[in-house]
Amino acid sequence: MTAQVQHKDNSSGFAMSGPAEAIDQTLAELDAELDWLTRLTPSNMGTLWDAFCESNYKAMPALEYQDVDIDLEALRRKLLGLPVHDIDDPLIETLLIEKQREIDRQIELVRMRARDGIIIASIDLFGAVDSTLLDDALRILEQVPQIETAPRDSSAEDFVKAAALEMEYYNGQDPDFGFEVKVNPNSGGTLFTSSGDLYVAHDYRTAKARIDPLIQHEIGTHSVTWHNGKRQPLHVLRCGLPDYDALQEGLAVMGEYLSGYLPPERLRMLAARVVAADMAVNEVPVVQIFARLHDEFGFDKFRSFDTAIRAVRGGGLTKDALYLKGLVELLAYLHHGGDFETLFIGKFALKQLPILEKLLERGMLVPPALLPRYISKPRAVQRLENVRNMDITALYQEHPAP
């Protein structure tokens, strides 16, 4: 048996064995090095839309990608060579073996990029679009009203200013929070959070009423769970246990609702992503995906284009179905009386919660240091109670809460 060298985590006081800590750290590093989503994101997004418009929405140029600049097979050998069975705690061993398997599937996804096997690799990693989820998506698109969205009357500067104040609030709660808001020089109007920092595209625009809900989505969920995860002895609770995306995005969208404004069009878009992912898996051409979203479901041309492109990234990616899936699963969890605050201890999937709860009981994990700001507000608490008896088709607000 391998000698057990004890290491002490400053946040919990829990001593994790040497093999477990070393493997946990290596898995977190391999996860960051692979960065699979960046490698499956088209590098010519800036020209795709213009070319598609010039074709009168009839022809889509080929998607291009950056070169894969890492040795995938060497990465896989290092991954599979980790002595995971030397871990002496069966609960920790189970979680880290599961993470090892997930990174292996992510390597395969990158390896099969733009090749015939990409759809199989995507389904292996994210799952297919099952009939129940597709039915939920179609119910939303049928029952949730199409309401004209509010004008995008705020600038990237407005958003950055509000987000910086939110970061200051969390820094006041815990000085170790320390994340930043950064302006992304790339065009495209996107928001994303990476390693706790929020990136705002220089040309980003949204409705003023959507600024706070989107901040709660990005900072209140993604940054807060990164912060709470980095305080855990298990490093993989920071970067994410296997299949964590669904719960993360479900929590993030729920944060928009609880903070007071999840427009019907937002919920409809999550449903449209499920339909697009299902069509991509069935190898429907991207132009036909666009046409269905625009002609049948009434989305504007750019949103239909963007959603279709997201579905066919890499040759076919089912990841986008996870947003609605995560929201549906979160609703079911809350319907059964699940504790909301525990979901912020780090980045994980609901299926792992029973193991994590046992680790919490043993003092091997710590409760969340921070919770989303909105949860301290009485109206948000009342909305959370209402959600526990709500159908997915009712989870929207036609107007911002006062």
C-alpha cells in the first residue's frame, strides 16, 4: 500500500491523503490545459454572419477552427496513468475516477473535431436529447408567449460598471474573492465567466432591466461557485466535477428568475437550443436548423443563426441542450424540497450531491462561504418558494419585478 502523506487544507482543516491530493491537483491542471470548448469554437465567427446574409440566408460558409496545439495522446497517457486506485477514501476515489473518465471523453471530443465521429463523441460526453426533454422544449415554444423584447438600451460600459460594483460587494463579504470584470476586445456581444473573472465584449448591449439578472447569472452563480469550490480540499470542485454544466446553467438561469427578470424570450431560447441540438445530432444541415428556428418558432434572424451555429460546432455538439435540461432537473430537485444553498459549494452535478453531502457531514468539505446576493432579499426568497410548485412553462416574467 502506498504511504499516506497528510496535507492540510486551510479552509476546512481536513487532511487529504497524498495520492488523493496529487491526483486531484493533476486532474484540475489537465482540465485547464485541454480547454476543450475553446478548441471547438469557430475562429471565423466574425465573418460567418456577413457571408450568410450575403447568401440571402441560403448558404453557410465552412466553420474554421484554431489548430490543436497540444499533444492529445500525451495528455491522455498522463491522464490514464494517474494511480486513482491508490486513493484510500472510496468516496473521493469515486469522484476522481469519474472526473478522469470525463476528461478522457473531452480529449476524444477534441480529437474528433470536424470528423465523422464527433456526434458520437458529443453524445458520449453530454448525452443525447431524450424525448422527454425535447417534449418540454416544444411545450415551451408552444405555450410561452412571444413578447417583443425590451430595447437594448445599455452599453458595455454600463454593464461593466454595474458588474464591477457587484464584484466589490463580494469582495466586501470575503476579501479572498478577488475576481475582476474585464473587457473582451473580440466582437460578438457576448458575456462569459472564466476562472471566476467576468468577460464583457466591448460591443455588448442589453436592456437595462436585464443587467442585474445577467450579473446574477454570471457572478452570482459562476464566480461564486468558483470561489466556493477553490476553498474546498477537492480542487475539482472549482473547475467542475463531471457533468457539472447542467446544474451550473440551471442555477444561473434560475438566478435570473429569482432576481426578478427572466423574460419569456429567454426561456424560449433555451428551448430552441434543445431543438437545434436534436436536429444537429440527426445531421440536419445548419441552414435548415436556422430556417426552422426563424420560420416556425419566430426567432429573429441573428438569434436563429447564432443558435444553429452553436449546435453544429465541431460537427455537432449537444452541449446546448444542457441549459434547459439543467433547469428542468433543478426544478424537480426543488419540487422535492431540495436545499438550495448547498448547491453553491462548488461546481458539480446533482447526481453527485449524495456523496458531497456525506463529505460535508464528515467535515471533509466546507459549506459555501458565499451565496448569491439576491438570496438575501425577501422577494427572491418568496420566488424560490413559489418555484417549488411551478411548471417549467411558467418560469418567466413578462415584465421586470419592481
